Amino acid sequence: MTTESIRPDPATSVTSGTGTEVAETEVGSVFVSNYPPYSFWHEGDIPAARETLRHVPQGEVPPLGLYLHIPFCRKRCKFCYFRVYVDKNAAQIETYLEALSREVEIYSRMERIDGRTLDFVYFGGGTPSYISARHLKGLASKLRDSLSWEHAREVAFECEPGTLTQAKLEAIKEIGVTRLSLGVENLSDEILRENGRAHVSKEVYRVVPWIRELDFQWWNADLIAGMVGETWDSWKETVRRTIELDADSITVYQMELPHNTVYSKGMTEGGGPLVAAWQTKREWHQYAFDEFAAAGYLASSAYTMVKEGTGSAFLYRDALWRGSEMIGAGVSSISYVGGVHYQNDPSWDGYLSSLAQGELPLTRALVTTPEQRLTRELILQLKLGRLSAAYFADRHGVDIFERYGEAFATLEREGMARVQGEEGREREVELTPQGLLRVDQLLPSFYAPEHRNVRYT
């Protein structure tokens, strides 16, 4: 795919993180989740993805995870860019879940996957908690017949508060979920409604006692700093009330404007809402982290605070950021297997049609080079706030301070990072608080030249 005619995104612009400060939240700003940019994935590499799946892995085999996309929601949030549906009935949902089960069953018979155990499972969306307890139990039973997660170290599940009942939470626990992530986002009903969220704050308070009673191994509360309508007073109140929820961890994302959201389309057409500037969002983010720290939480990444004494437990994140393989099942889902990225058909009919014919519904892929895999791990792990030269020397045989010396020197010169330790394996880089708050805008400095100043998605 050529990118010459595609407007550059903040996610690939080197000037967005170093040297030139970006003041306003621009359309195209996005949480960096992968590398190389998705715009470089193409249909031509699909045969290579299929061929990789037909061969038994050689040498050291990385851990394997399974992502399951449940694309149903009560409402579409105005800032959402994921593949979701708000108009599917029970019969259509059942048809989709049957296809999802069939997809995983196809994978289980492929040479690359056959006989391997799952290290982690992630139910994402959309809203996994949208589907009924009956559908959930049926889905889990069929999936485990193909790829069991009995010995998985983590089974994570995303929830929207208003979709939960005590019985549904019991079903979620029954299928083996160990980590529950609750999409709180904000605790102002006015702000939730403005941003198109389906739930209101009373539904959060209704479900938290059930979560505690069922004693999940881990539960996380998600927040978004900078939702439309936010003020300093409303944000401080959300932070205070979130601390009272006493979650095991709290994740704070800064409001972004990916393409294809309601808000982004409005801004592109000249009638969108006023979204908080990056500096304001960073100040809100920092305030939240300071308050959570005072309440006994420790930072485990640029986004997440973990209650002291419980340990950092987000295997899905850590495994992906360290090069684990993952099957992405479901419409539009993304996989990473054998050094190849690939994505499923993003259309409902296309996804279902391929699986009805017994074929994996792949639509684009990218075979990565060793250099690209190194860069991918480096930029994703930088989101943890620290990097070790020893890790990359052992895993990739590369001195990252030689390979990316100019980028590290720029971050250090601009007060975004500190390089510590002697030469070689002992050296480490740690982001400063300022660097941690804008980490996604710093990452393009490490991209190859051809991946800069292009469309990210």
C-alpha cells in the first residue's frame, strides 16, 4: 500500500513529541498499539500469514495468547473508533458467536497452534459483558473444546457497568476470568451522557460490591482524562470517588481523536466539540497519578497505577509488549504470529462468509523484519517508563543505545528521559514524569524513516 497521498497522523509525526510541542488534540491522534503502522499492512502478505500458520514453530517458542473480539454495545461512544455494533439482535449475536467459535477451532488444527497452551486470554470489544450469561457460557464451552485456557496465567474481561447483573458476573467468574476491567471512564453523569456512554455513575456503584463479593483475582477501573465537558472540578471529583472504589489498579488514558469517531468527523467538518488541549490533559493525568500515589498506588506504566502490595498483574499487556504471539479472533481483530501481523475482515458479512466456508477471514498482513520487531518491542516497552539494555541484548543481540542513540539523546536533552548506568548491558533509560505523560508522542522518534509522517491506521 502506498502512503504518499495519505495525510500524516500525529502517531507517526516526529515533531509531535520532540522539539515542537503539539498544543491541540488533533484528529488522528491515537494510542500507539503496534509497529510498523497499520497503513503499511496489505493484502499481498496474506499468503505469508497463512503459510506461517501451516508450519510447526522452530526453536524457542514464544508464549501464545488469544484475543476475542465481542463487538456489541448498548450505545456507540462518541470517541470510539473500534468495530462495534449497536443494532444486532439475539439471533445475530448467536450467529456471530458461532463463527467466533469456528474461527478458534480452525486455528486449533493449524500446525503453528496445534498442541500449544494458552498463556493469556483477553475478552475485548465492544462490550464482552453485553452478551447474555447463556451466550457467554456457551461460547466459553466451545472455545475451550478447541483451545483450553485451564492453565492460562490470566483471563481478562472488559465490562460496561450497565450491562452487568450479579448473575452475569457469576457467569464471568465461572468461565475462569481472573482479571475484570470496568469501564468507569468518569463519575460525572453529565460528562458520561455528553460523550455517549451508555452507563451512569449509579451503575458503577451498583456493581462494585458484587465484584468484591465474587473475589476476582484482580479488578481494574478505567478512566479517561479529557472527556468532552471535563473541568478541573469535575475531574478532581472523579479522581476522589475512584479512589473510594478501591480497585486493584486504575488505568488513565488521555482523550484521543482517532479517525472515524463521531467527535473526529464533527471536527473534520468544522462543527466538532472543543476537546481539551494536550497540556490540560497531561495536567489532569498527573493530578490523578499524584492522588492515586498518595492513596497507596504505584505506577506500572504510563497509564496504570497498581495498589501497593498486590503486585503488577496485567499479563496481556506485558506479554504483547515483549513479543508474545497472539491469535486475534473476531471481526476486524489483529493477530501476531511468527513475526507476521495480520487483520481479520472488518465487515460483518465478509467475516461471517469466510468462516462459513471454513476459511480464516484475513484481509491484510505484514511480514516484519528483525529490525521492525526490535523497534516494536522497544517503543511498546517504553510505555512502561523504563528500558534495559540487557533485555534487548539478550533477546535481539543489539545494543539499543548504539542503534537508537540519537533518539535517546534527544529525549534526554529535552528532559523526557534519563539514561543511567555504565556502557553496554548495564545501561538503562527511564522516562521522566514529563516524558511518561506524553510517551505516545515520543515514539515516532524511534520509527524507521519510511514510517514517519504517514497515516498510522
